[in-house]
Amino acid sequence: MKFGISYAPAHHGTDARHLLTYARLAEEHGFESLYLPEHIVLYPGAAVGPMPLPAATPYFDPLDALSFVAAATDRILLGTAVLLLPYHHPVLLAKRLATLDVLSGGRMRLLTVGLGSLPGQARSMDVDFASRGRRADEAIDALRLLWEGGEDGVDFDGEFFRFERLSSFPKPLDARHLPIHVGGSTRAAARRAGRRGDGYFPGGALGPDERATQLELAREAAREAGRDPGALEYPLGFDRPVRGTGRGARGGGRHPRGRQREHRRAGALARGTRGLRPALRAPPVARSARRRVITRGARRSRPYHRCRLATGSEPVRSPCPAR
């Protein structure tokens, strides 16, 4: 089982010392990973579903902030939840991500990408809001091509991105390419994860039945694309305790087979925070995270933790081994 947390500047603040204390304590207490969210710009009236986003809400550039964290930590893995892929050019992004992975010692391994849901944000980046999905598909393909290409360069000719004989070095550390998880709360996102992603990170207030449906859609899309559906990773997030039977969480039945992650929601770690030193308390099962245990069935879970279940019984040395 593996546990991760996220740091939301909107909730925890933008003090650099606070971010580093948070990350170091998470690492000290055995958490595997730290995620940061992204919003490039906000504006009056911006909202995600029913939740308003005040225009003054702060968001770090997640990759810059993760570089800052990487320099002050040794082990904790680095992730985004989510990076708004349609608003990043893949040539520049491939360089930034590979650089961060190399300089962090191979820890930029939980890249989660999404489309974004704010039309004003798309307009600010001169992106057609309706084209976000197609742009993201092309960007994923272009990123992998650049990471896998050699000295002779690679070519790409898409609807949105075109280049010829480009080489991008350095490469991700000891990996063919960085794993890319697809985040979202729609069935289209689940299908995108199956066709192109290394995992599906379901967002939004999805019920257990819809989560199971979307995971099955992702697996079916993977099969149709000639990919291994059992290789998909599946992060889950909880905002309250979920007690299960050992086979599945209440109301959810058996968890679908496949690798599963549970993602600790932003804000949970800040409960009891005083000054710049968060009162971090690892969940009761955090020792399993430190032992990097992989199990076959769904474990009894506590709030705000993240685990991964694999179909195999051997410990996984890397969270996202190169495929």
C-alpha cells in the first residue's frame, strides 16, 4: 500500500517554509508522494461545478514548486493533480519534466494530466475550449515520442503540434518515458486513460458505482487499443472515512481488478497545523506504506490515504515501472 498527499496553496498558503516543512514531514512519516494542483489563471466568476474559485486564489506553477520540494527532500515522489495539459506545449513540457526527473533522482513519476474545466482559462491561452481533448491526446503522444527519440530526432505531424527531427535530452532517469496518468470525472476521460494513459485518476464527487463504471470503460478502451488493461493504475480519493469488508468499500462492492491508488485530499494534513509546522499524523496503516506492501484485495481504509493494489504478489520497487 502506498500513501500520498497533496499541497494546495489555496488552503495551506504560499509560504515557502510551510511548503518545505510540509514536504519534509510527509517524507519523514513515510508518505510516498506529494501532489500539487494547477490553475494557470483565474477570473471573476470562475467555478468548478458548484464550487466558486475566487480570482485571488493562489496556485503555484506545479513543476516549479515540485523542483523546490525536490531540492529539499530525498525520497518522496513528485506528482501533479492535475497538470492542465492542453495549455502546455509538449516540446517545452518534455524538457521541463525530464529535467525535474533527472535532478530529483527519478522522482517525477506521478504526472497526472487533465483538460481543465474553465472556459476563461482556455481563452487566456488562446486555446479553443472544445479542442482540449484532441490537444491533450496529441500532447501525450508527442511527449512520449520526444522522450523515446534518439540523436537522429523524431517527427510529429498533428492537428495542433508539428515538428521535424527534434531531439530532446536529457531523458527521464532510467526510464523509457515518464508515466502519464489521466485525471478527470467524465467517461471521456476514462476512455482517454485506457487509450493513452498509464493510469486513471478519477476526480469529482463520483459515487462508487460510477467509479467502477469508469474504470471498466478505461480497461475496455485499453483492450480495444491493444494495451494491457491490467497495467492501469487507479488512484482514489476520500474526504471521509471509508470502512470496507476487506473485499471492497461499503457501497462499492468488490473493487475492480487492477492497480489501485487512493489519493489523500488536500487540506487533510493541515488539521491541527500551528504556525509553520503542520501536526502531521500518519494514518494507522502508514507502516504498510513504508514497507511498500502490495496486496490483492481492497484493504480497510482510513480517510485521506492513497494505496495501490496490484494483481501480482511481489513488491513493486518503482511506483510506475517503465513499460
